[in-house]
Amino acid sequence: MNITERWWRASSKPHSPLTLRPRRHPVFTVALCVTLLVALAIPAARPAARPLAGSDVVFDFRPAADILSMWPGVGKGATEAPRRVRSSERRAALKLGQSPAHRALRSFIAAENRCVLTDDNFARVVTHPDSTLCGLSLQPAYADRDKLRALVAELRGRADSLRPRIAAEAGRYLPPAELWRPIRIWFVVSSRWSFDAVTLPPDMAGTVEPIVLVNLTEVIEYGATTTERVETLAHVLAHEAFHSALRQREPVLGGWAKYPLSARSPLNYIARIMADEGVAHWVDWRERPGADSIFTARVPGPREAKAFDQLALAVRRVRDRGGDAGARTEVLQMASTGPLWSKYGAISGMFAAYRIESRLGLDSLRAAIGGGPGEFLKMYGRVAAADTLLKRVPAALSGG
Ligand SMILES: [Zn+2]
């Protein structure tokens, strides 16, 4: 199945009916040609640039709901292994594995775990959740299946209020655009302790837009009740929506081309993580309960100080010509992966974004994102230069 083609057709305008009309009368044809020439001569009115809107955010709960529908309710038996699976169940599981969201999930798992999750293996993990194949285990999701069902129902019920909220929070830091591609969010159930949400590039998801995958199994850990889980998830969705929207705008925003999502140029990579992950984390954390104890107005708090100290150390280590390539790669990975407060690139960038917005205003931070990571670091450099209490970005990174 050509998924790219499917998505392209699903999201593009239908063909003009004019191209399908049979030839009628010469007068009709001449009139049609004149109309077309006039239409071509008048430049079409360009839509006005606008911020990201709720209608740009598209939720798809089916991938998770389809898997959950295959499992019996808690206490309804059939939990013991090995259980007998009907051939129709197996066929349904194989078919689920072919859906765009599960293909994307399988590509992601394959890349993360360096193995191939075949059609048969994916189906087996669904029909026998006690199996672990290629690092995918649905046992925790199976055990929590009723909580997951409640979560999907709550998300469905609140989708109309969540989408504009997510768009407003993510779009706040992006320059307005004439045209936004959809921010597609696919909800899946996957392993626990793997990922909670991730933005995948189109080539990995087989789509034309970046895709946000949300692992609801992990979202169960966000809180004790469905309501608490949805509240926290809203922040995480805004975080990923920012990444997704930024990816689609990057080619037309000046200053991002020099900072790709690859570690070929280590310093540019760290700068990119600080701007991209930094602002995404600021979107995510600025309105969470307890944010006022993290973002301390006058003096950097311990988390802010630690992130900048680790950033300075990381920059020294990646510039050390004596160090081996493996160690350098590891240092770069730690910029945005690992325990939350140890992700030195994402966290120092989050505090830099907070300082820019609180000292220079929202418009300045948005302009910095429009200008790319170099502009973001320069702007923070000016804020830090005006207040000796603030932590500095290493000169090698900001080009200073
Ligand atoms: Zn992120």
C-alpha cells in the first residue's frame, strides 16, 4: 500500500471539475478559455498569515481504540497464557499492523531497538500481550486496558476544547503563516518505559506531514485519575505540536537551515536542541502546577544553574579533539535524552526561552524562533549580559 499517496490525496484539494468535462460546443469552449485566461491574469488573493488554530490539530484515536477493542474487559476471562486465538482475531491483528499509525510505530520501534518487527510478530504481540518481540510488550497496556479505555473516552469527549488549547500554546512562539499543514496526532498503545510522545519525520511515518505518536500506556503514569492524566497530556501535546509545526515552517524560516537535526556539526546540533527542544519544554512546563518554583524570577534556581553548568561541560567535551567519537556521540545524545532535568540542551534552552520572554517579551521570543537557533542564542546572550546573575552560554556555541 502506498501510504504517502494515500495521505497526499486525503489532504489535498479535489481535482477541478473543469478538467473532467467533455468537449461541448465551440462557443462554450471559447468562453471557457476566456474565463480561464482572465482567471490566470488576476493573481489569486493570498490568504492572510494567521497563527496556528485548533482546526489545524487533528486527533486520531483509532489506532489505540482498535487494539483495545480486541481485548476483553478486565475480569472477563481469557487473560491466562497461552490463550487460544481465533484465526479471525489473528487476521484482524495483522490488518491493524498495516494501518499508517502502526506502520509508523513499527518504524520507530525498529529504529530505536535496531530490529525489525515483522507483520507476524506485531500481530502476536497484540493477540498474546505476554510476548515481548523487538522490545515491544503490550502486557502493561493489557493490564491497564480499562484505564486506557477510560482515557480514550475522556480524550474523545474533550477533543473540541483540547485542540484549540494545544494550538494556542504551541502556536504562541511561531510566526503566523498563510498555510499550515495539519498537525496530526496519532494515539497508540505501546510498551511502558519506552516513549510517551514523539514527533516523527514524514519519511519515517510514510506521510507528507511530521506525525506525533502518543503512547497512551505511558500516559497512564501521568496521574492517579483520568482527569489528571488528560491535564498533563495537554501540556505534552502542546510540546509535540510545537515540534511538528516548527518542522513544517523551518524551510521558510531564515536561520534554521544551518542547524539540521543531525549531529554532523556538534555545536550547531546543541544550538538546535536548545532552541527547538528548549522552547518545546517551555511550552510544556510554563503553566504546569508548581511552575513558579522552577522558573525563579530573580536568581537562577538549582535546575537552571545545573543545566547551564552541564551545557558548558558538554561543549568542552565535544570540542576536545583528544576525546573518542563514541563519547562525543553520547554527550550529544544527552542534550535531549535521559532523565528530564539532565537533558542539558533542552533544559538550558527552556530556561533561556523563559528569560527571553520574561525580560524582552513574547514578541521577541517569537522573533528569535523565526530567526533560528543562532538568533535565539544571541538574544539570550544579550539578556544574560544585562544581568550578571544569569548563567552564560559558552562563547563557542553562541559564536561570541
Ligand atoms: Zn521535545
